[in-house]
Amino acid sequence: MTPGRPVPPPLARPLPDLTDPIDAGSAGPTLAAAYGATASDSGLVPLTVARRAPKADDVEIAIEFCGLCHSDVHATRGEWGGDTYPLVPGHEIVGRVARVGSAVDDFTPGELVGVGCMVDSCRECDSCLDGLEQYCENGMVGTYGAKDARNDGAITQGGYATSIVVDRSYVLRVPEGLDPAAAAPLLCAGITTFSPLRHFDVEEGDVVGVVGLGGLGHMAVKIAKAMGAKVKVFTTSEQKFAAARELGADDVVLSMDPAAMEAADRSIDVIIDTVAAPHDLNPYFRTLRLDGALFQLGLPSEAMPPVNPGALIRRRIAYAGSLIGGIAETQEMLDFCAGHGVVSDVEVVSADRLNEAYDRMVAGDVKYRFVLDVSTLGSPTDKADA
Ligand code: NAP
Ligand code: ZN
Ligand code: ZN
């Protein structure tokens, strides 16, 4: 997607030594150029964030690309409530290791790495011990907008920035064969769709329904196809029919057309629903076979229309949710994608086009994921805003 892209952007401040592991506390925080929101109606503006000096177990990453997830829009615009500002979004991060802490012996400077939606969790509860850190019983620490207990309760700031410092246990290895810009969306859109497909044990011969052909949806199509399934896409947009087939969909259904929905009756084993707005699920339940399941991944800010219990009961259908994926599973997904040549279809944008990209994402006008070229963020100011 971006052949011949030059070396990663320099970190905000000159670093003492990019090859030697550093001692905990041996250096002060660095400043990174970033883009984020200062209020729910501010849009995205240039900001400067402070990044902690890497502790013994930390990895400092010079970010190259960061995907734009619809969750970033929900969060920066205050659609979920409870957001703190300034807020630098971004949890589809790909970059190169710049420095490592003194206890880190499994990452080396220059290595291509990724960070997804979480940067810490309690590491003690049953979920964490089972590798399901995203369901941490004490609350995972999100990559942005979360209180980071292990780091003095600082509020985390995300990947629309030139650098980030993350504990090594939450850093992923990005296989070198993957284009860094096109791999970035795997860190959220990829794992969020891979995880429920794995949980449902999707395999050759299964029929997977994908509702909504956006960032998550197009990854669901590609990953389900790579798992050997047949894929039926449900879209509100007739303009996406040809594009869905190009992505590998075997069938496309216009979800607004009741006759087309009825024709899909009992044809699907599992549905991955990625729609970012409230919508009626009952017509989708009727497309499922006995023992089918619908995984809801979209997280609209407003209530959904009620589910008809009869639609579930008559076919023993499971209505489930699913949240991203654990760290080990995210690594498994990256390796799976590298093995199957799966990456995201991306439109790389510069920082000055972020607000336009958000509007276009909400309007469904992107095939299929915007990715920020972090080298366009400019320089930090002398003082941190966050
Ligand atoms: P996206 O790129 O904007 O795609 C959403 C798709 O939903 C659109 O392309 C559109 O597809 C469909 N849609 C139908 N009606 C819509 C409407 N009124 N408004 C918006 N979209 C509509 O978003 P995304 O990044 O894939 O994220 C999708 C949702 O998943 C968001 O709510 C996000 O917060 C959530 N999410 C959840 C998790 C998780 O762990 N569960 C992780 C990441 C994101 P068609 O044009 O084909 O109809
Ligand atoms: Zn996301
Ligand atoms: Zn935990």
C-alpha cells in the first residue's frame, strides 16, 4: 500500500541512546506531537503529550501509522459519556521500537511492533490469567482515556502521536511481511472480528454473515474467508455490492429490502454485526440456522430496538457480545493474517485531514479504514497539554 516508505519519523526529543537498554528512572519524560480533542465539540487539534521515561519493563515506540476506528469518533465526540479531555485517540498503532527498559530482553530497537486497545490490566484475576485481559475483572487499561493505576493514575493517551511507552506484556510483534500502514487496523478491527470467529470455531463450510461493511466489517469478510467460510454481507448501501464481492463475499444482501432479508432465511451459522448505530436485530435472527449465533460488536451510544425473544427461542439462537481480544490471541491473529496475506484496505491520511476523515467515516465514505500517517503530525511544543 505504501511501498518505499522512508524510515520512521524521529521521536519528539533526541534520545540518549537507541541501542542500549536504559535503567529505570534514568531519563525524564519526552514530549510527543499529537492530535486530539480538547472538548466533545472541538474536533481534533494539534496537541503535545508527555510520555513517561521507559521503566524497566517498558518499550518506547516511534509510531509510524495509526488506524482511525469508529470508537475514536464515539470517544472524542463524547458519545459514550465520561470522557476526559484533552483526549488523544488511536488504538491501531504500528511503529518501531525506539528504546527498551533494562529488563526487556524480548524486544529490540528497530523491531516492527504494534499496540492495540489496551496497555495494561490487573494480571491477577481469572480473566487475565486465562489470557483474556480484555475482560479483566478489575478493568483493563485502555490505550486512551483510561486511568493507568500502575503509572501514578495518569490518563492514557493514544496513538495519534509520534511516540508511546507501553509495558512489554501489551506490545505485539508485527510480522515484517505486512505493510505497516495496512497492518495497523488489524490491532483493533482485525482482532475484534477474529476473536468471535475463533470463539465460534468457524471452519471450512460454515456460513458467516457480516453486517455493516466498514472497518470491522471488511476485516470480518477477509478473515472469515481465510478461515475457509462462505461469507454473506448485509449492507445498507447498494453502492457497496461490487466492492463486497471484490473483498471475497460470496453473497451480498441489501438489509433495507425485506424481501431480500426473507430470502436469506436460515442460511447462516454465525453473524458478526459491526453496525455503529442502533438497528433492529430481529430480521437478522431469522437468517440464522438452528444453534446459530449473532455477535454484536458495534457499540452505539443510543439504545437498540428490543430483541424479540421468540426469534431466539425457536432456533436456540445465542445473542452475544465480544470485546477485542486478548494479547496472545492478538498475536495469533497477526500471525494468521501474515500467513494468509490478510491486511486492511486503507486510505492513508495526513494529520490536517483527520476531521474530514471522521466525517467521511460517519457517512460511510471510506474503503475501508483511514490510517493516519504519523510523520505528518509536526513537532511538539515546549510544554505538554496532556
Ligand atoms: P465503521 O467503519 O464506521 O463501519 C460501520 C458500518 O456500519 C458502516 O460502514 C455501515 O455499513 C454500517 N452502518 C449502517 N448504518 C449505520 C449508521 N446509521 N451509522 C453508522 N454506520 C452504519 O465503524 P467501525 O470502526 O467498523 O466500528 C463499528 C462499531 O464497532 C463502532 O460502534 C465501534 O465503536 C465498535 N467497535 C467495537 C469493538 C469491540 O471490541 N466490540 C471494537 C472496535 C469497534 P454499510 O454501509 O455496509 O451498511
Ligand atoms: Zn477500535
Ligand atoms: Zn485482570
